[in-house]
Amino acid sequence: MDQGFLKDTADTKLLEDNTKYRSVVGAILYIAVCARPDIMATATVLGRKVSAPTEKDWTAAKRAVRYFKDTKDWKLKMGGEHGVTDCGDLIAFSDADWAGDSSSRKSTTGYVVYFSGGAVSWASRKQSNVTLSTMEAEYVALAETCQEVLWLRRLLSDLGEVQHSATIVNGDNQACLSFALSEKSSKRSKHIETKRHFIRDLCQRGDIKLRYCPTDSMNADILTKSLGTVEHNMFAIRLGLMRGNLRAIN
């Protein structure tokens, strides 16, 4: 998908029959959810258009299929590499693309959670409300990431893999991380106070630990928007994708 796909407001003709589009996008979503986090952002955007796809959407869907053809030997490798732990702990990365959808100006949440160094959970979804700043968008994404982390901690506990230490949740917005731990409140943040107290409660209980991560090391960036080829391949590697013979992607 082109980097400016969501920002392109030019109207194109609606497809006369969306049956084939729905079928193709359904297949793309299935693959993205199960084994290919590198295509998750594209699959999510295409999925928003199934009720009334345009010719531009159909072109984007066909490009996604060609991408799969060119990368059919990529496989998701489980194991600790690229700066994530391999000692049986969970670690998460949370990111957001603020107001990236030109039609609604809603932001996109992206997160990936690793266990023992392998990506086990990832998501790319449009936020339910319009946020007024990058910090707010990042904070909403952080809350959604923490919800997933909490669920995974409980699941692992039921399976006998108790997480004895706090799960590190990485974010690349320092204002967001400072706000999460601050005792101060303001009129501008009242609408996200519930999420704020939820995150703070998890921190105080020792379930999570927030950590700053530079943007160029934010593994969830690929889940919020389309990237250039070099950046896309770099983050695909960090998600654990390797060629079929387990060689790194060139």
C-alpha cells in the first residue's frame, strides 16, 4: 500500500460488484492475523472499505496480493533477537499514527507483544474516538496495549508460565509516558482519565513497567501506517520474519 494511501482524498469510482474484493481482503486479513504482522496495517485499512470499495481500494488489494507473492517464503520465527528478551518474559511495544485517516481524522493504534523473544500478539486498529494531540493518540494506544498485556499475563499464568516481574511496555512519546505516571490532572485530559488511572494502577501493582523507546527502535511502527521499503523490511525483521531458510530478509 502506498505511503500516502490514507491521506489521498481523491474520489474514485465504486466497484459494481464487491464480492471479489471482500473475498480477497478476507484472505489477506486471515494471513495477517495468523502469521504475517508485516501486512497487518494494510489489511486493516482494506478491511474498512468492504462495504463500499472503490477502484483505488481494489488496486491496493491487488498490490497486497502481489506483495504476498513476492514474500511467500517469509516465515515468522519464534526466538529472541533484535533487542527483545528470550528469557520467558513478555515485552510489548505500543505506537499510534495520529489523525492518519483523512476521512475521519481518527488515529491508528498499533502494538506487538513478544514472549520469549517471539511475537505472539499484534494489532492494528482505528481508534474509536478522535484525539486532539499526538500524546492523546499515543495514550489511547498505550491503554489498549496494556489491556492485551494484562490478558496475556493471566493466560500464561493459567498455563503455568507465571510472569514474576513487571512486563515492560515500550512507547516512543515521552509526553505520554510522563502523563501516565503524573499525579497532576487538567481539563484537557479529563476525557482519558479512566485510561490514565487504569495504566497507573497496573504500574503500581507491578504488572507493567513503562519504558521510553526511540522512534527508530519502535517495533510497532509498522503496524500503524505504510512505510518505505527499507523501513518496512527493517521492522519486518524485528517482528521476527525471516526467509524460509531462516536467513534474514535482505
